[in-house]
Amino acid sequence: MKIGFDVSDLCTGRADGTTRYTRELAKRLPGLAPEQDWFYFAPCSSDPTSPSQGEEKRLSPPLEGGVPEGRGGWYASPWPKWWTQTRLPFDLYRYKPDVMFMPIQQIPALRPKKIKMVAVVHDLAVHHYPEQFRYKDWLLLHVFSAQAVREADEIIAVSRATADDIEKYYGRTKNVHVIYHGVDHERFRVPGETEHKESGVKLKNRYPDLKKPFVLYVGQLQPRKNLVRLIEAFEQLRRSETELQLVLAGGEGWLKKPIFTAINSSTEAKNILALGVVPDSLLPALYWQAEVFVLPSLYEGFGMPILEAFACGCPVVTSNVSSMPEVAGEAAVLVNPTSVESMTAGIKEALGRKEDLRKRGWERAREFDWEGAARKVLEVLL
């Protein structure tokens, strides 16, 4: 059986949840079904951000002089714009996979009719908070999400909350599979005493302005993440927790200006540190060194950093809406994301319950892993 996989997200250089989802499944799926022929389609010759690129023979770039026929591999086809809709169709007509896995919330409009399409819906925030998107992004997300849900043979929703949104906004319930994200337990884990101490030194060397104790946020800096309210809550928190620093780790997303305005105008501006994109190798160290991790989003399709923090033994505060209670279970402090007071009280509670929340979070994280997620995705593909 020929299985196609759109891994174009790995060519973007982004460090968001969709990219991590694609990478984790791309690493695992061929090993779970080596008897299948895996065709990885992308506009670049290999995953430029993966430290292990090239280690897996089946995923290595094709040999110079042409693409090997029949047994799959990495099929590079550079193209300047709209790759999924303009260039990928050529590869689908040329190599004719039996099934095509699309983890990016869109499917090519032009494709051989015999190819079965499996599409992933990560979130439908565009329906909940349309004002938080640039018009171009709002329009494309509407068009591509609707097309994927309408035309794909099978849909994978990354949470029950997302599946409920698919039903609410598109009316589809048939062949919709809820498959949760996983967490890489080799990377995100509770460290030993020596490793914990060394990680603090590495962070300090990389980020000299980082000071302990600190409250941590990990994710893109964009409106849906509700960071302006988090900054206001931190200002209130500093009245009693005078040593705390707020650390924001993540790339700059769209409509970021209000966030940086809030940082620069804050009464606690000198105690707020925006690190930008943090290397994957240092991300576990941030969770290890943080007092509390906060994901105060107005909406999440899943909320992958919740699991990462849990697995690292970091207490978690997150919102009581969309998928976040579903992912967190009883292991996090849940707050109203529209209330600064609720957020402030939640962080205070977490600071006072650190040991209990560490234990609960670690146990909750054990219920999720990428190997299990990949097996469930494979069942749908086959």
C-alpha cells in the first residue's frame, strides 16, 4: 500500500504545535508499518529543523538524479507559493498513493479521485475568535477548513472539543476520529538532581537576564493566547510575590503589537522577559526551572505545552474552556481566561500546591505518548 504524507510544515522553520505534531508522527509511522510504502511530500529536501534528519533511511532525501520509484522516501518538489494546492497535486498524479495523510488542516482541491484523504483538524479558533486573525489568514482558514471537513474521507480531531466544533460549525460526525497528541517522554521528563542543576546553568548562560523564581508561558505570541491578561495578572501577583519574573518563550505570531505594548507599558516591565523561540534542547530546562507554567489561552484545539509541563514535573495553570480541561484532567489549576482576578488567584493557588500538582501532572502525562497516537493514526490510514 502506498501512503502519502504531506510534511510541508517541516520546511517552514516554525516551532508551533502543528509542526511538532507532523514531526513526531513522521518519525514514528514508517517504523510501525514498514511493510507499507511511505511517500513523504515536501517543498524541501529534508526536515531542516530536525536534529536527527537523515537517520531514518526511509525518510532520507531522494538520491541525486531522480526520485526512487516504488518503495517511498522523501519526495522534494520545491515551489515558491501555495505548495499544497499548486505543486503537491502533480506529485499525487505522478505517484498515486492509495491514501494521503494531510496534517495541516487542508487538502489539495485538485487530486486523483481514487486517493483516499485523511485530514487533521487541529482547531477551529477562526470561528470562535475571527477578530484575532488577519483577514487573509481568516479567509484561507475558513476556505481550507471547510473544504477539508467536507471532502476528506476520514477526519482526525485532536480533542473531543475540536470534534464538537466540527459538528457545530460543519455538521459532520461521520468518520471523525478523536486522537490525542502525545508527549515525548524521553525529552520531557523529571530530571535528576545533577541534571536539574546543570540545566539552570545552561539557561543562565543562554539567557543572562533570566532570574528565578519565574512563571513560564510557552507558545506563540498572538492574541488567542491571552497574554495581555496574563501580564495584568502578573502585575497583581507581584504585589505579594515580589521576587517573581514572568518568562514568555515562543515566536512572534500575528497581531502581536498589543502584546508588546502591554509588556513595554507594564509597571513590571523590567520583570517580564520575552525569550523568542527557544531551542528544543533547552525547552525541558525551562519547564524544570519554572515555579509554575501558565497556558491562559482563550481557545486551544489541544494545548500540547500542558503535557510537556506535566511530564517535566512543572505545576500547571490553564484555562477552563475548549480542550484545556479535557487535556489537563484533575492535574492542573483551571481558571477563567477572561478574568484577570481568576488568573491571579489560580497562579497563587498553584504556587501553594506545587508538590501536589507536580505529582498529579506527571501521572496525567503518562496517559499520553506519541507512539500510541501514531498507532491510532495508522489504524485510520489503513
